[in-house]
Amino acid sequence: MHIDGLEVFVLRAPHTDRPHWVSHFTVASANEILVRMRTSEGVEGFGLATSYASAEPIIQAFRNGIGEQIIGMDPLAPERLHEAVLSLTSQRLAHEKGWGREALIRIAAAVDIACWDIIGKMAKLPLHRLLGGYRDRVPCYVTCAYYRDGKDLVELRDEMQKLKGQGHTGYKAKVGGVTLAEDMKRLEVVRDVIGSDNDLMIDANRAWDLATATEAIGLLEPLRPRWLEEPVRWADDRRELKLLSQRTRIPLSAGESELTAYGCRALLEERAIQILQFDCTMFGGFTEGRKLAALCELNHVQVAPHHDCFIHAPLVASTPAGCTVESFTDPERDPLQAELFENPPNIADGWVTLNDAPGLGLTLADAALRKFGERIL
């Protein structure tokens, strides 16, 4: 068996007049690469790559021949295929073709996920069983409380009441975009609406220096957050996370901003975090994701991947280290979660129940591809 066909789409949503902000950058409502892979035996699978930066380098790599490096390879040998694509980052060919390092890492991720979708279909098993089979449903939380132009505490309260009405049991609020005093007022609204029995997670998106983060943890502890995510700025975050963890009882989390699995490994080696949040659609796919999950289990660290809950749920469900997945139930914030699949797994009462169909168990919606997709290969 070999790969004998690729279709590649860039998925985008129209720009909104009121973009969603985190601490220091806007978040696109859709900016993903979809790879549909066909084998010589007619089996099809798909994978996704997420990018917060421009997708143009990824698009240009596909238009400039990267697919030729993938066609003909064995989809049942994902380790070999992942190594082959990743090794291009150190080869002259990539420079000659203009294939950037980050673009290749994203492409390797999408192709790897497509391989595992095919492997599951060939084995006639859903991925959560193939990868370990620990359970068939996982907890999920909703990410919310973004900054938006003109958004006041009244609008924030309305947002939280709407989400609570949807039955969520975990909520992750954004901080770091205003002063600590202003953020505390926002978080008090969030905690007041969701109540004391529901989980509150707090995400600074690498906004604070160590001194500010140290001040913040003292203010946040009375709110009993389940975790504080990426609290410190990027330049020395691994060491500063370790120092901060020694100053607080709040569990710290990180990992989504790493470029490779090796960066996540370093976070574990520093004993800087209690929750790892790698993203299979940004680096590594399931080939690296399952290694990180195993490493977390052996180091008593929980796995709570970043973004794309329906992609990550099978991996989280496969391992005892699996903690939770991140969901976005506002179609304006994430229309792909709402529309990309004909058969999205059911989210109810704070849990995602996985489909029992083989592979990813997901069927792409043609209407969503027409609405959001532009074919580039």
C-alpha cells in the first residue's frame, strides 16, 4: 500500500468586525490546513494543521512540490513518514524550494493525523481504542471570556450565562490583556456566574513577566483555579515557570507554544508544569502526541491538549494521563467546530463522547468545505 493522492484545502472564515483578542494578539476564527489523503487501495483519511500565523508559507510549500515527497510513501508507517517530512527542515532541498521550517512542521502534523485516520480504518478500530482504549469519553471545557472591542462586564456576564446554560462544567477565561486589577474584576464575574462547583481555568497566553505573574498568583488563589496557563512571557518561560511553580499551589500548564515535542519534553524535565498542552495539529501529529502522553503518564503530568477537541479527544481517551479537551461552542469564535463535521461527537454535561466509527470517526461536511475551504492542491 502507498499514498497515491492528496487534496489540500486552506480553511478560513470571514473576518469579523469584533475579533477575539487574547492578551496580545487576535485569534483567527478559522485558519487551518486540511489534508485529504488517498491510498492505492482506496482508503481515505484526513488531517488538520492549525496555524496562528499566516498560512501562506504552508500553502506555498504545497504549491511548490512538497506533496511529491509524500506521494508513494506507506501510510501505515507513520514514524517513517513523519521522520521523512521533518528531516527536510535540515536539507538543502527545503531552502531551494522555499519550504520554511514551521511550514514543514505543520505539514508533517496534518499528514501524520491523516495516516492514523487511515490506520484506524484499515484496522476497523476507532483511534481511541487503537491508541490504548482507556475510555470512550473525556471531560471537556469551554474557552471563553475573550477580549473584544467595547466588551464590558455586562457583556461578559451575558456570555458566561449563555455558556452555563449550555451545560458546561469547566470554563477557561482569558487574562493578561488589561491590568491585574481589571482582570480580577472580570474573573470575579466569571466565577460568580459559573458558581463554586464548576472548574475555572485561567489563560494568560504568555502575557506576564515573572514579577507580575508572582503578584497574580496571590490574587488568583482565592478563586481556586484548576490551572494557570502560560502565565509568563516566552523568552525564559521554562525557567520562569519552574520558579513560579515553587511559589504557588495553583497547577501550571503550558506546551501549545512549543515548536516541537522536544520543547514539551524540556518542560517536563524542568518540572515546571503539572499539565501539558501540546497540540497535535501544530506539531507532531499523533505519532509524537502518543509519545508525549506516555511521557506524561510516567512523570505524573496530565494531558490537556490545545484546541481541536474532536481531533485530540481520541488521544486523550487512550491514556490514563488524559485529563480534558478544549472546546469552542460559540460558532462565531470557531465555526469549524460547529460545521466541519457531519457527525461531531456529542458534547453534554462537560463530556465529549467519542464516535465508535473507525479512525478519527469523523466525516467531513461537504457544505463546510465549500463554505470555508479553498483547494490549493
